[in-house]
Amino acid sequence: MHFIYFLTSGTRFIFWGDMMIPLVKVAMPDRAKLIPALEEVLYSGMIAEGEAVYQFESEFEKQFGLSNAMGMSSGTAALHTALILSGVGVGDEVISTPMTAEPTNTSILSCGAKVVWADVDPQTGNIDPDSVRDRITPKTKAIMSVHYAGYPVRLNELRKIADDYGIALIEDCAHALGARYGNSAVGTVGDYGIFSFQAIKHMTTVDGGMLTLKNAEQMLAAKKIRWFGMLKGVARTELDIDMIGYKYNMNNVTAAIGLVQLQCIENVLKRHIDNGKFYDEQFSHLNGIDFARCEPTAEASYWLYTLLSDDSLNLQNALQCAGFNASKLHRPNNLHSIFKDSSVELPGLESFYRRLLHIPCGWWVSDEDRLRLVDVVKKG
């Protein structure tokens, strides 16, 4: 399989004779397959939401074992829609994790709700179900769980908490395409699942996202939220808007890219997983080094490899000097002033973030690269 490789504008790199191996990287399919598909849709006369979007939704469901999938303009749009469908509004509370990309939590603020931080498991950076249960109040409307770096959260425990209190469980699967929990895909245990096709994820459509719903009866409302409160296919002169909606729909151009990406995503995911499992084996008995471990029944998809080191800063410097871009990548969201009203002690997060170091793990990391990286870690 051939790829055109591009570095995102946000990826840091330096030159040491060869380019530094990046932490994240954009994958595009073979030009010979992609360009004809793009030309066909670009000159079809229908580039907005249409049949290409609906075909992509259907193929995405089949490939990943999902149901009730809706193409969205972004993963953030899918998050906001899931929150609205959960009934989250002004004055409500959503229990969430600070260890994630910021849109997970700014979406909650967009609903007028308060973010309530649960602590994270210091082994994975994922939201801790015990902490979630402690944070439940009469104002709680939803739990926002993130499969951070592609490692599934403890979904069975979160599902039980959500059921016990009659609140929604949202799975943010932006990092976790292809990850599994038991016999199911991530995104199927919660009431809602969201996926991201932003530039540097496992699979990109340049930008875009997908929302999945457990309850098919909510599809009509979801479609209205996606398109200004209106339904596609109904004449504007005949419809009545009865709810707020947004410009959250996917278009045929991004869907066309997605359809071609689905033809090769299995190999991309396999390489991430192969590299991740290789690192797991290599680091299993190394003093001062540990790594994220999820439940035995869960299977990570390793969007990022989560290394844990008692000396993460010096190890980061050693890897960068050897030509590997390693970093913590994200800033804990609770450190942003916009969330100052949610301030709370989070010892699990503090422990995790101090030891955290993400290392290159994706499809661009060759066998030779990963051997050299492991050697640097062992010496470091």
C-alpha cells in the first residue's frame, strides 16, 4: 500500500541529517485511488451533504460494527450534538475528564453546563469510575468518557453508574478508532459515541466526524440538530423548525475521501497496534519504565503510545536528541482559566501527567525505527 505523507503544521520537527520521526502524522491513500474519487464528486454537481455522505455512514458502520451513524462536520460537532441529545442544558453538570483535547470539555460549556472533573486512573490517564461515582449530584446529566490515546476506559463500570443514576454515557472515541471492549467496538457501550476524522487521527477526511446513537428513535432529532433544525429532503416551503439546529453536516467531498480511506484503514490500524504491542513487550521488564495498560478484555488501538517514566523529562530529551519527537502532547484541561469554576484536587491526574511521555507509534514507524527507539529508552 502506498501513502502520500504530510506533516501537519502543528507537528514539531527538527533536522539531524534526516527528518525527526514525528509523534503524529497525516495518512492519505494512494493518489491513483483518491484523485479520481475526488474528481468524480467535485464535478458531480452535488458537493454538499448527499449520497456520498450516506454511503460513508453505511460503510463506516459495517467496517467497525457500529449502528445509527451520522456523518458530522467535526468530532466537536458530534460531541455537542450528543450532549444536546442527552438533555444537557444551562445549569446542568457533566462529569468529565481533564486528560483530553480541549473540545471535549468546551463542548460542555457550549451547552451552558458546568464541567465537573473526575480524577483519572494514573495507569492510563482515563477517567476513573470510582471518582465518577463520587461526583454524582442531582444536577448530573451525563458522563463524558474519553478513550485517551486509544486505550479503552473501564466501560462496564461507567455503564453501570450511568444506569444506576439514569444519566447518559458519552464515549469520546476520537483517539480510539478500531479499539475494542470485549466483543464490541468502542462507541457501542455508551448512549452516544463520537469519532474524529481530523487531520492527524488514525483516519482523516481532512476534517469531519461521526456520531453514533444507541437509541435509533433519536436519529430524527439528531438530523435536525445537524442541519439548522431542518430535515434534508423536505422542501423549505413545507417544513416547520421546532428546535435549534446547527451547520454540523458532513459534505460529499469529505465523505468521498472517507470512502477511499476505508479501503486501507485496516492496514493503518494494524501497524499502530503492532507497534504498540511491540513496545508493550519491550518495556515489560524495564526498571523505572511502565506503560498504559487497559483491562484484559479491552484492546487498544494505540493512536499514541503512552509511556510512563519516573524521569519523563530527561527521557524526552534523550529521545529528541536521537531524532524521535516525544512529548506529553496535551495539557490537562483543568489548568485552563476557562474551567476555573471546576477546580478540584486530582491526585491521579497529577501522578499520571508527571510520568507521561508519548512516543511515536503510528504507521510511519518502521521496524528499524522502533528498535532504535527502544534502545534509546533502555539506555535512558
